[in-house]
Amino acid sequence: MNAGKVLVVDDDASVRKSLNRLIRAAGYDVETLDGAVAYLERAVQPPPACLVLDVRMPGMSGLDLLKCVAGTPRGLPIVFISGHGDEDLRAQAIDAGAVEVLYKPLDETTLLAAIDQALTLSKANL
């Protein structure tokens, strides 16, 4: 069993459901949330934990959320996912501190490796 909590934040219910299944099957504790506001309203998640965060969501985008929580107790390592292969956005996210930016359809092995890397970073920050 892998240690750590993975918070999936995506406005698409089918994406949340499939990522929940995949990440849980890999042995992680998973919680899904339907947007940035839902994440900001929940209790702070103690490390080790990470976010799998959709870049484009209504209201506050994933990048806006990253900027909002950076340097706060909510500032967990982030793996961004996006349906749009936008290299400028990818560069912005990496520059802002994202662990990885992955494009849908997601490669399961690559996603799980990025989650493992994010949780390792979270553990290092304990």
C-alpha cells in the first residue's frame, strides 16, 4: 500500500470517477473534488499528499489555484492534467512549481509515476 492521499480536482464527473478508480487500484487513498472552490473549502490535508488538478475549470482555473495556495498549508505538490496540449500553459505551470503536466487521454503509467513523484516531494517537505 502506497502512503499518501491523492486529491483529484476536476469539473468533469466522468474524469473524477475514472481517475478515482485508477489511483485507488494503484493503492493510494483518493478523494475527488469538483473544482478549485471545493478544494479551498475542505480541511487542509496534512502531508504526504498531492493534487491531480485539471488546468481548465469553470471559475478558478488550476493554474489560478496553484498561485493561490503556493506557500500555504494548502500548497501541495501538483500534477496537472489537461485536455489541451498547450506548451505555453505547460511552461507556466512548471515554472509555478507543478511536478508535471500531462495531457488527456492520460497514460496510466505516466500518471501514476507523476503521482509517486509528487508524494515523494510531499514526504520530503514533512
